[in-house]
Amino acid sequence: MGKLTGEIAIVAGAGRGIGRATAELFAAEGAKVAVLSLTPANVNAVVDSIQAKGGTALGVTCDLSDGNQITEAVAKVVQTFGGIDILVNVAFDPSAVHSPILDLPVDQLQRNFDMGPIAYLRTMQACHPHLKRSGEGCVINFASLAGVLGMSPYGPYNMAKEAVRALTRSAAREWGPDNITVNNLLPVADTWGAAQNAPAPTNALGRHGSPENDIAPVALFLASSDSRFITGSSLTPDGGQIIDSAR
């Protein structure tokens, strides 16, 4: 049996990179996985990959900046699989993350919030009754070391991701009585592949993490019973980029 056998998971932002790696690993560990993402081709590719390996997946095309679409997506997952045990929020808009603070337009900042803490809040609210009914619900939100370090020129992204961490801490306290754990992941991973514009690694281990081998397994730990007594935390699979400063 896998670590997630019998569990039902939503991965919001599963169309590529870390989200895809997490969805595929959860399915390999026995979970029924709902693959939520904006681009139908990406959704279909992840579902096909999971099913080709014998896993169970449901593809749901969803604009996670749209509250109505989130509500409909969660309803579809519950109707298909019968509940929700795990929610992973990893989506963001990579086209809107760069701006110096002096020139940052409010609409760009709003886009980062719409795809970050606001989207995460909406998925969490929609999933809460099902996570509570699960008996041991789990939420994993992806924040970023960029916000902790104030990396430049990522001002709008930094602000949104630090708001995600605040949301996570608040929900962890409020949802503890419902036996729902809520934690952050702050990864450093190679999501560029062979791209030439990938920044050089500056962490202690001197390399970027692999979504499949270094990041998704930490998400699996948080989703499994191994972490049932951890909540409100920021785990940092970052190769020693910030070393304790995020805690």
C-alpha cells in the first residue's frame, strides 16, 4: 500500500512543474488526484501520465483567479470521488511576478494576490467542510523564500507569497479543532528545465532542487500521516538557501 492509499487530493496548479510532480507522486502513492489547472492541454497531459501508470486522476480545467470556477471545480471533485482529504495550492502567474517596488502598478500586485492568497483562500474555504469530514484533513500551501528574503525585483510576488504564509498560520490555528493541518512549503526547484535563463544556484548545496525528487516528496510527507502533528509550519526544501530564517 502507498502512503496515500484511499485518500482524495486536489492539486490546484498541477499543470506543470512542482504541481505536476506532486500530483503524479500522490497518485503513485495511492491517492485519487484531481488535477486543476488553467490550460486544458496541460491538464490532459498530467491525467494521461497518471492513468498510464495505473493511477486515478480527474482533470478539471479551472481559472483559479475565478471564485465561481473554484466552487464548481471542488463540487465536481466531490461528486466524482466522494470527498476531499488533501488540498495542495501551488498555482501562480509567472508572467506577473517581476517589478521594482517604485514602478509596481496596483493591478499587477492585484494579479499576484488573485492567483496567490485570494485563490488559496477560496480553495480552502470551498474544501473546508470536506476536509473536516475527512477526519484528518490536510492543506499544503506553496509560499516562497523570495518573500522571506525580499528578493529583487520580485516585489509583487514577494508580497503575495508572504500573505500566503500569514493565511496558512491563521488557518492552522482556526482549523486545528477540526483536525485539519495547514502548512507551507518554500521550495527552491529547477522549473526551467534546459532554459538558459535559469539563475545560478546560491544555496548551501549548490544546486536547484528537482520537482520530482526533492520537492514533491516533502509535499508527500506533509500529506501523509507521518506529519499529523505538524501544523502552521513553513518547511523549506531549498538546499539550504535560507537556513532557519523562514521559521
